[in-house]
Amino acid sequence: MIRPLVVLTLALWVAPSAFADIGSRIWATGGVTTIEGAAGGGLVPWALLGSYASDREWGGTLTLSRAEVDDYSLSVTGAGLNWNNRIEVTVARQTLDLDSLVFTLKNGFGLEQDELNQDIFGAKVRLFGDVLYSPWGQWSAGIQHKRQRDFTVPSAIGARDDSGTDVYFGGSKLFFAAVLNRNLLVNLTTRGTRANQGGLLGFGGDRNNSYEWMLEGSVGLFLNRQWLVGGEYRQKPDNLGFAAEDDWWDVFVAWVPDRRLAVTAALVNLGDVATLEDQQGFYLSLQGSF
């Protein structure tokens, strides 16, 4: 995974002419890309739309991300298009390394699968407002249709379906000179979902098979125009009797040295995941804008 991240970084720096016209919005107002492809933080989609496209422009993003926690790793590739800063369309592929989980389950279920792959197709619409200048910020609505390519493990532990659709509503607001004369970005999202571990372990279960509304939030402080530090929190449903599902959180730092490039690093805590306890580790994401 390190090699593709390096290749993306070099491509964005050595070919500036290919990314010369990347939109006219203010620096860093496209956010970064979540592990599910939408614009936001690492874990939580924001009301912001990706790239720097303004009201009469097209824009796009390409992203490579990887999370390494105690017993598994998650790799994500994604791309998004922004039309007139009104509609965002995204696609992402998640690959979860299952080595430790398969070892834990093998005696009981006879599993041979060593990874899970999930495709996520998303769309987000800016409803009203502006993150910078509207008194109540910017508000958006989105959907994420998730489809498992490998349903053996989720089915064995009680998941009902191999696909599902999340819906969410989010609001984002930038407060100027709010903390120590630094700008503060605040986001609140509510998500309707029946996904287990974000859909990586299927949808619905023996404990619950109905949609539930979960809260997600994040806050980030701009140290200057290029550096943003903050944290995120994401509630999770608990559908499977096989193993309780914990909420996710992270503490992140984002570096935006140029409109073409954003780098995000985070300390993540995913709690217990399918009997694997206290999954903590690091997350790294590179995003290119065009």
C-alpha cells in the first residue's frame, strides 16, 4: 500500500498542469475523503462537497487510504465528482484483511476466506446554506449504497443481507477566530443505517434488522491555512448477537499544502470488532483534487 500512496503523491506534484484548473472555492473547504468515499473527515461525512468546484464548475477527487489496527487492516480507494457545488457523486472500494478474524472463527465455522471486499456508491446534495457565511452553516443530504462482494463471513455470523443503503443528513459550520483567534470547523451528522461495522460485516442481524438513527460528529481547529487538527465520533448500531459493536472515534491531523493535495493522518479506535478486542491503530489518507 505504501507504493500506491507514494505514486499518487508524486503524480500530483510533478504534473501540475494536469490539475491547473481545480475550482475556485476557498482553501480546504472541500474537506478530505472518508473511508466510504464521501467528502468529510476520515470516519464522518460532512455537509461539505468534495473538491474546490464552485457554483459554475466541475471538480473531482481521487483518494487512497489505509487503516492499520491491532488485528486487521482496511484499504480504501475512492473517487468523486462535484457538479456546481450542488451534487457530489462518489464510488469507493473497501478491502478488509481478515487474517486474525478467520483464525478466531475457523474452528466454529470452517471459514477459508481471508479478506472482505465492499463497494460503496454514494450521492450527496447540498440543500441550503454556506459553511463560511451562512449563520447556520451548510446542510446536505446523502445516500450510500453498500454491496458486499464476499458474504461468507457476514452470513456465518448472522448478518441478514449482503447489501444495504445508508441515508444521512449533515450540517457543517466554520466559526471564524473562535478559539485562540483560530477558525473552528464543526460538523454534526445523523445517519439511518442497519450496517454492521459500516457494512463490512453485512446488514441487519439476529438482534436487530431495522434501521436506526445514529449520531456522528466532528470538530477541527485550523492552526493555519494548511494545518487542521481535530477529532471525530461515530455511533454504531448493534445488530449481531455474535459480538457487540462499539462506536468509532479518531484524533486526526490534516495537511493541505496545495489545492491539489491533502494528507490526513489519525489515531483511530474502533473498539471491539467481531470478538477482536480494543482495535486501535493508525490511519493515513492521500487525496488529490482536480
